[in-house]
Amino acid sequence: MAPKHKPRRLKLCWTLALAFAIVIGVAPKKTAAAEPGDTPETPAVAVDALVAEAIRSSPEIAAARSHYLATTRVPTQVATLPDPEISLQHFTVGSPQPFSGYESSDFYYTGFGFAQEIPGPGKLGLRAEQAKKDAETADESELAAERRVTEKVREDAFNLFFLTRTRGLLERTQSELSAIASATAAQYRTGSAQQQDVLKAQLAMTAILKDLELNRDDSEAAEANLKAMLGREQDSRNIEIADIEPTELKLGEAQIAAAADTGSPDLKMAETAVARSKNALEIARHDYWPDFDVGYSYQKTGPGFADYYMLTLGAKIPLYFWRKQTPAVQQAALEKESALSQLRATRLETLSDLQTAMISIRTQDRIIAMYRDGLIPQAVATMNSARAAYRTGKVDFQTMLSAVMAVLELREGYFRAIADHEIAVARVRRIIGEKS
């Protein structure tokens, strides 16, 4: 009977060997084990260093800063009187020819005049105050952009940290599965392992290859976003994030809530908008006052005739106030109410975001502790025990393979929990207006 089954067994061995060669052939060239925290080819950089670089180089922050500086130039402009008007008049008598009637008529004159528009009482000061409020809003907008970019840089960096450490875990697991597949194939050739064990090992390796490709795509996308926030070109050197330890918040929840009330850039912008709306209402009320014009001119007449001197006073009367000034006051009053409501909405949203972030931090603290102190050590011990038991035939291959994959999943979850914890901390820092 042995000769009858030998060709079939030989053919099956060749098929398995070919399949194994294909799996190994499509694997990345770099298959060495990569422990989390190994020294990478690109120098690792701390997240705080990236934040400092973003504050210096971010185009978004630079745009907000330039806008703020531009608004600081406005108050002196609007507080200054309108440009005066200088006029020249030439009046002839009896003929359009210049100087006609110069000696014969006292109606002839060449005049020089000066006129100045004077806004109503308090209008210039209120407009200057309004411009200062606009500058304060732009200043808070710059700070908000700085906090927003800081949070985004931290979030992208923490996600990149997770993806990098996950890639190391995947490469390490791939190396372990490669060794397991080789050992299982050797055992199968001696008849001490089953065909399905070899196929399961190869399937697990192929799944790891898929996860590596997806990880590579996500890493490149995260790095591209981070470079954009830092103001770097896309072809600049790669970014490698240094090891991260979970941040411990030193303030209690009540202190953090108080800090949000006083330090939140969003709240400060809303408060500035309220102050601006109040000032706009005052300007609208002052528009009931007339604006004035003052003019003075000197007219040189011909010889033998007295020169002319003229002083003029004028006023712009708000004659149609029920169609212009009154609706403007009503509009300003409604804008003030809108700003007050928006301030309240912003405060409630800020406290809600803060509470959500604090809940996330507490949850991730517990999850990190469970991973570090319980799940991962237990999973590693289970994996080592399963591999030893498989070698002695006490457990099947699937049990051992499941233990190996469980360690990978738990370690991935650990790094994901650290990244999510730090992202929540970054959100808290942005809400309370803290840069670092």
C-alpha cells in the first residue's frame, strides 16, 4: 500500500512548499523583529518639539498672526478726522478767458478754500474703540489658531506613534509566524503535523501582510497631514515619534473647569464679540447726532476792489432717521442679543467638550493599566505556555496560533489606548488655553 500513496504525498508536499515560497516571496524585504521602542533609522523627535516647530512655522498660525497685526493698524485710522478738502476757484466776468474782468468788475475773484468734515460728538472715539475690539478678536483668533494647530499636531503625532509601534508589532509577529510556519512545515514533512496547520500558519502570515500594507497607507497619510501642519514640504524627511508615556494631569476637575472659564480661547473670542456688539450699539445710537462741515475760503479780487473772506458751517441732518438710524439701532441690539446667546452656547459647548475629554482620559487610564498590568502579561504567559504545549503535542495548532494573535491584538490595543489618552489630554489643553 505504501508505494500506492507515495506519489500523492510527494505531490502534496511540493504544493505546500510552493505555497509557502509564494508567501515568503511577497513579504517585505525587512522582516527582522521590530520591538516597540527600537532605535529607528530616522531620529525620533518628541511631540513637544513638533508643537514648538508648528508654532514657529505653521502657515495657519502665520496667517492669523498677520491678520491680527493688520487689525492693530486700524484704530488710529478710524480715530482720525476725514481728509480735509482744499479748493481753488477762478471766477471771470464777461468772458471765459482767464483773468477777464480782473480790473473792471468787483465780481471777479481767484479763491482758495479749505473744508473739513467733523463727525458728530463721540463718533470717532467709539469707532476707535470698535477697531480695538476687532483687534482683540483677531488676537484671540490667533491664540485659538495656535491652540487648534497645537491640538491637531499632537493628535496626528499620537496617531503616527500608534501606527509606528503597530508596524513594529506586525513585523515582529510576522517574523514569529514565519518561524512557526517553517517549523510546522518541517513537522508536516516528518508526519508529526497536519496539512491544515501549515495552511493556517501561511494564512496568518498573509493576513499580517495585508495589515502591514494598510498600516503603511495610514502612516503615510498621518505623516502627510502632520507635515502640512508643521509647514514642511511633503518630500521632507520622515517623522519618527519618540516613545510616549501617559500624561498625568496635575489639576483636579474643578480646577480644570475653572481654567476653561478663564483661559479658553473660544470663550474669550465669544466674550470679545459681546463687547464689540455693545460698542456697535453705541455707535448706532450716536448716528442720530449730525455730522458737521467747516469751511473757510479767501477770494482775491482785482485792483481797487476789496478781497472776499468766507466762513461756512454745515451739518448733515439725519432727516430720514426712521429709515436709517432707527433700523440700524434695532439691528445692533439684535446683534448684541445674538452675541450674548452665542457666548452662553460656547461656554456650554466648552464645558461639554471638557467633560467628554476628562471621561475619555479616566477611561483610557483604566484601560492602559489593565493592558499593562494584567492582559498583556497574561497573554504573553499563555502564548509561551501554548507554544511549549504544542511542541509536546498537548494542545492543537489553532490554540497556539490564537495565543500568538491574541498577544498582537492586546499590544495594539495598549498603544491605541496610550494614543487616545494623549489625544484627550491635548483636547483638554486646547480647551483651557494651555500650550504645553
